Amino acid sequence: MNATTQTPASNNQPANPPFIRSGHLAAPGFSEHRIYWEEYGSLAGEPVIVMHGGPGAGSHGSSARLFNPQRYRVVLFDQRGCGKSTPSASDDDATPALTDNTTQHLIDDVSALRHELNINGKMHIFGGSWGSTLALAYAIAHPATMQTLILRGVFLCRRADVDYFFQGNAAEFAADPLAMPTPGAYLDFPTAWRHFVDVIPPEDRGDVVKALAKAFSSPPRTDAERERLVKAASACIAWENSASRLDRDENSHSQPNQKYALTTARILVHYMVNGGFLGGGAANRDNNYILEHIARLRDIPIYVVHGRYDRVCHLYQAEALVRALRDAGNNAVNYFIATAGHSSFEPEIDTRLRTIMNELPPMTSPETASLQRGEAMRHAEEPPDVEAGCRS
């Protein structure tokens, strides 16, 4: 699509806001990473930075559909190693893409992006799934920059949260594929689960995330090794896709794009096997970092939307977050449980997110208004530095 094309929305919803511009940001520090970003809506609007999921899924222009283009300045960006950011984790050797790629690096990238785009005042942050994890981690690190936090499909990235989705009954699967040792997403999608577990060697199923990390640890040297790598990555992403929506056919054998599967699976497992690098970048799968630092979010208005039937990120994660926030004294927590699964495209979740963004109290401080006017004037005087096209 070219820069002026808007993507039609389903259910008679408005099309995506107008695409404004895009570019690459050299990551801070001595790093090879270049961060791709896009803007939609109005340069004079209230800034919203959108944190995409995965980790490793990349941003998509369809996320901008949720925001009124007359009101909001929507910033999307591809986190390190994925989407149009470089280097890419889809390369045969993913080492450069996974080097200097932790949650703290991503938080630093957001700060650098704010500076690059002259967002000097407060801003809204919007994140879903892993994007909610990163949004919470950023807000804990920089609460003074936050106007509002909008979260969908909360993921706290604790070991229990990861194991609920990825471990299930894998250790018992060879002996009894219908064993029910612990709660997990596998209980609701037995066919899709079987397709996923089948690619994990039986001797490695005691720790599925560790087994996937082992499978992705070395660049493929032969066609056979690459085929096994792609098969494992595709199975990982197909499993997540199967469990993401209420209306998904788990018997579908459609496979994700190979490049996308390699990128997302490698980055996803890189983060999951290291506990999301939460808390200073240390690898700690047993972390409880977000809830332990919840008091830093006491004064931020927070909106939480979660599907009651979300089997990628169980509702208990949203419950834990909301209760912790309220116990910490946050009296501006708004919590909505939708009749839906995990995906932001589930109709009730889509509608609720639009409603929240339409009804947020406006940012009307003189400082914000001045910053918005200055940004609009500065870019009106500059020649455009835009990469043609928007993400298809």
C-alpha cells in the first residue's frame, strides 16, 4: 500500500487513521540495532506509543484503527530484531538480532524515540499481550512520562504465566496425551496442542521453553537443520495463533509465513527463557517484577481490557494486576472483562478499546498544548523524511 492508502475496517468501523511518516532510529549506545517507526493521525495530537506483542511479532498499521486521527498522534515501532527493524531475527544467524536485546534495551529505545520525535511531555502508552508487559515495565521505569496506561490481554511474564501456555502436560504427553497435571491452554485446544508438542523431542518436554531455546540456539548449517528450525518455529507460532481467538479452527493446518515464524519464535523464546529480562536485565524465570514494583504506578490512570476466555494470557493475570494496583492505592484503575479470547480483533475487545480511547479525559495542560503546536510547526517547516509505504 502506498502512504495515502487506508485499510478498510470490518464491522463498519472507521478505516485506519492517515499514515504520516516513518523512519529508522539508531538505537542508543554502541549497538547495531536500527528501530523502525511509523506515525499515524495528527502530529498535533495527543501522543500514543503503541507496544506490540510477541515479543517479536512486530507492529502493524491496523493497530492505528483504534485511535481518532483528529485527536491522537499514534506512534508504532518495531522492537529490536523484528518487523522492519534491523538486524532481523529471521536471518540464518540470529545472534546480531538477539544481542543487546533485553527489556531494558527496549525501554531505552522508547526514551530515544520520544527524543527523536520531540515528545517531551506526558503520553499515553497502549500495549497488548507482551506489549502490556513492556508498557508496564516502561511505566515502572519512567512514571513521570505517563498520562495514561491502556492494557489489553495482560501478561505478567512470571514462570507460571509462561508455563500455563507453553508447558501444560508436555512432560506427560508421550505416556498420556490427555493427562491433566496442571491448568493450561492445552486443555482447551487438544488438537492444536498435539501439533505443537509433536515437534518437541520427548526427552526435552520436561521444559518446553528450554527445549525451544535449545532448538533455536545455533544457526542452521545444512538444509536439514534449517528445515527442523523452521518446523519448530512454525509450530510455536501456529500454536499461539490457534489459541488466540474464540472462532479459530484448531484443526486448521495453515502455517505462518516462514520469515515471520522464525523472527517471532526466536525472539519470543529468547525472552521467555530469560524471564522477560525483567528487573535490570538479569535472567530470572521466577521473577515477579511487575507486581513487586506496582507502587510506582500508583498515580497513573490505568485501563485494563481482558478476554474472559483468553487462553494465551489467562484472566488471572489481569486479576492479579488490578488487585495489586488497588491495594497499592491506585484509585484510577478501570477494569473490563470481555466475552472474548486473546486477540485485539475479537469484536468485544475491539469495541471496548475504541470506546476507551474515545472517552479518555483530554490532555489539556498548557504544556501539552504548547508542545503539540511546536511539533506541528517544526515538521511543517521541514522537508519530509518518509519511507514510502506502510506495513501491509
